[in-house]
Amino acid sequence: MRKIYLTIIFFLFLQSCGYVPIYSENQKISFFIERINFNDGDDDLSNYIDLNLSNYTNKQNGKKYQINANVKYQKTVISKNTAGEAEEYELTSNASFTISSLKEVKTINIIEVLKMKNFDNEFEETRYEQGVKKNMARSIVSKLILQLSRFDDN
């Protein structure tokens, strides 16, 4: 009986289900970003976007792009309580990218919107807002890379 269990367990360990991560190293990206310039806007969000785009700047194969970016971030009050204090905010980031290649120039606008409740502790609210900016930057970069991939195919 022990031999049967060991044989079954051994067989299960040798077999794999064929799982491959979607964003594995097998992705074929045939472009790189030669230069990116941030003209104006929110410095924190621009730095996070630049940091996330650094993976695509050091390659030297395929089509090359120059990108000019305008990144704006806005925090607006949506609702207030009876005392006039803010209860809920809307965080909006608007990133406009002008992409230049050898053949053409294209402009891409990416908008991310998130609603946030007011925190009692201002430090925690600022910390949460920084985390939101990081997530928005990741989302903006993934959408930009998707657009660059489509732009590359044309």
C-alpha cells in the first residue's frame, strides 16, 4: 500500500499543469523608449510613471520611441458633512503622452479616477494617497505599453 501511495505522489510531482504566467519573460516586445520627457504636472506621479517605464528604456532592439508626457493630478471634494468638512474625495490623474517614432506622431490620453473617503489621521490619508498614486502610475504605464504595442504593429 505504501508503494502505491509513493508511486502516486511521485507521479503527481512529475506532472505539471502547464501553468505559465501571463506576464512572463516570454513576452515579445519589439520596441524601446529612447527618451521620455515630463513637461509639467504632478512630480510624484511623474516619478512613479518614470520608474515603471524604466524597464522599457534600456533595450536597444526594435522600434524606438521618444515620449513627451504631461501628467496632471487633481484631488477634488465630492461631499461634505454638515460642518462643512470634506468626507469624500475624487482623485483624478490625467496623463497625456505624445509618442514620436520615425514615421509618425501620436497622442494618447489616459485618465484614472478613484474615490477616497476622508481619513481622521492626516498622515494616514497622505500615505494612502501616495499608494493610490503608485497604483495609478502602474495602471497608466500598463495602458501606455499596450498602446505602444498596438502602435508598433501598425
